[in-house]
Amino acid sequence: MFAEIHIERGRIRAVLPCLTGTIVRTETDSFEFPGCHVSPGFVDSHAHVVGLGERLAAVSLHDAPSLEDCLSRLSGSITSETTWLRAMGWNQERWSSRDWPSREDLDRCSSVIPIIAMRVDGHAMWVNTAALKAAGLDPTSQSGILIDDAMRPVWSAMPASSREEVREQILRATNVWVQHGVTEIHDMDVLPEWLECFRELAESGHLPVRIQSFVRGQDREWIEAGLLPAGGELHRIAGVKLFADGALGSRGAYLRSQYSDNVTTQGIELLSVDMLTSRMREIVDAGWSCIAVHAIGDAAVRNVLDAYDVVRGLPDGRDLILRIEHAQHVHPDDVDRCRRLGVIACVQSTHCCSDAMMAEVRLGAERLPWAYRWKTLIDAGITMTGGSDAPIESPSVIEGLRAFVHRTPYGMSSSWMPAERITSQQAVDAYTAIAHHAAGMEYRRGALHVGFDADLVVTSHDVCEYSDHIGNDISIQATFTAGRLRYSA
Ligand SMILES: [Zn+2]
């Protein structure tokens, strides 16, 4: 919409009609955007801020078309200063061979410097012999691919980033997000030791977006660190994050029956219903109001719902924000249960575009219709929010909107299972008004209302009328967080 917005002390003071575009007036400045539209700032309701910062610093293998190409990029990145080499984004499904790589492949880059390369989904790690040795693992018994929990020894052996490095990663990443019109991020699986960096950046005025931290709780890390929920304007410790399973690409997603392309496995149950329930009881007892659980496979989703059923029934259970992250594969029997339990589904539309072909093979024809269901969830009355899962996917909200509305896998020209597409208005809501429900901030964000926080995005076209003809032309012209201009084109 076109509008003239007046801002005072970070809040919207007036919204006036404007015929020619968007004007934003603060106490000291006036910004004019002729012909441009304004909407509430976008929320990326599932992302990894430090992860994107690391990715921006690591060797990118994201578009590598072959194993050889990955190896040459890695070799080319080794300098005399390199102590550990980190890379991200390889995907053997994109390679002509499609074979999983090995430690011997990586040993061709270096036999001395430990190399760790994360698969695109973040659930598989490819390492060389030097990295295995550094982690205290016997290389002769290892292929060089470590899945989910098996990565732990390598993570522990790797030198931790210094505080200064973490601060740099946060700033590097958040300054990319504002370019995409994002004013708030639900930051998932946050390590307790990073929180101080976020707080410092927020209080010193350097953080350009709001951050809702969901702290790691898989091994009760938040308890070990003595954390409790805490609130500031730009940085809030909002909730606890758990994992019920892994990812589909590495066959870590926990399915109710065997994988169609590997009948020896149903995936990995990272936390049973009992363990989920006991973790959640501790979380609720400590006064947290928000729980987010990663669940991709239909069995994992069911486990989480079983645990949420118990938690909703607790004396303080009614007002809890209970989220399922990804909710990629929801059994038909569980859709209405999600609604009844008031569970928020936080989905990543671009995963569908990246993984549709892989999902067909992993899941098989019969259960494929349960995958990446968006219209089904919304029509069933479930609150559904959108997030990028950056750095696994691009942090671009426009790309996320396009995926919701078009559902076209990358490299293809037509929609995949088009019945699950949603409208541009629904997609924008998932990134704005609805997304704020997932952190309990809907009472003051997500609409251009007087008294609401002045988190705004100015775009070249009206995002709510996002459709084929303007799809690729939308550009972000400016981003305001808490009433301050944080980005302009
Ligand atoms: Zn994630």
C-alpha cells in the first residue's frame, strides 16, 4: 500500500493516506519513496544467524556441480594461515555421480589441515582423515561422512570462535537480512555463549534487526548455562529449541515406515516421546513460554504432538507457544490434531523447491502428498509461519514468497504438487502478522497500526499482489527497524 508513516520513539504515531508512494517521517528525518509500497517488516521465523555469518566466511560449495569442483574450491582456499578449513553447502544430489563423498576424496586437498564440509541440509558432515584424528576418531573405521549426533566429536575438537568473531558473524549476517526487508529473526538453536554477543550488539545500537533467540535445549544446555527467558527491545531470549529428528536428505528424518529408497531405515528418532516430554516439563517449570521442536518426518511430528498433548494439559500449559519447526511431512491423522493443540507450524517454503525431487525418491508416491503441505495446514486452521532456515537456504524473503506462491522446484519451470500453493496474501501473512504469533509479539508488531513498533519494509511493488507478472521485479527499497533506517537500496 501507499502511505505516509510518522514515527516517534520507534513506534508508529500516524498512518496517513498518500497517493504517490511511501513517505516515512521520523523525529529528525523524512524519507520519500515515490511509487513504492510499505508493509510491516518481514520476520524470518526460522534461521541460524551465526550459521549464516559462518557461511559467509566459509568456502561455499552450494552450487558445485561435481565432487571434483568441490575439491578444487577447497584446495584453492587453503593458505599458509589455514589451521582448520570449513566449507558448507555440498549436495551430492546435484553431482552427476550422486555418490556420497569419502574422507579419501578430501585427503587429496590436505592430509594435515583438518577439513570439515557441511552438507547443504546441515545434518551431514564430510571430513578428512586429519579432522577425524583431531576429533579422536579412528579414521580406518570411518567413511568420512558423519550424520547428526555422530558429528559431535568433531564439533568439540574444533577451536571455538572468539567473542569478536561471533560478533562479526552476527553483524555480517544481520546486515544481509535487512537487505531482504527482514526486521526480526527467530534465531534457532542458539548456543548460550553467543547470547552475550547479541545483547552487547543490541544495547550498543549495532544490531540492525530484532532477534528472538531460541536457545539450544537438546542436551539441556540452557539449564547448564543457568538461562531463563529475558526480554529487551532488540534482543530477547524467547524460547528453547529441541530436535525430534534429523533431515530427509541424509535419511535422518524419522518416518513411520521405511524409506522408499532404503528399506533398512526409518530415520533417526533423536528424542523419544518420553524424553521430549521430560525436556518440555523442565522448560515450562522454569517459566519459558515458547518451545520450538524440529520435526521433519511424520513419526517425529507425531512424537512432538504426543509430548505437546501432555504439556498443553499442564497448569500453565494453555498459553504456551508450541511450535513445530519444518513440519515437512505431516500424516493426515495429525493435521487436525495440530489445530486442536494450537500448534504453530513454522515451514520453509524454499526447502520444497530444493528438495522436491529428492523427497519423491525418499518418500515414494503414496506418502508424497503429505509433504510440504501448506494449503492443507492453513485450510485446517493451523497457524503457519514462514522462515528461510538460512544458511541452509537463501535468507531472501522474496524467494520464500515466490516458493509459497509458485512452488516451482529450482531448475524446473512448472509447479510441483500445485494444490498446496498458497496465495500471495497468505504468504506475506506467514512472514509478517502471523509470524509474530510464533514469538508472542503479535500485540505490537505485524501491522501498520498506530502504537505498533515501526518495523517497516518499503518495496518496489505491493508484495500482497505478488503474482506471476511482477514476480521477479520486486526489490527491497528500504528497511526500518524500531523506527530507524537500517538499509536503503
Ligand atoms: Zn534450522
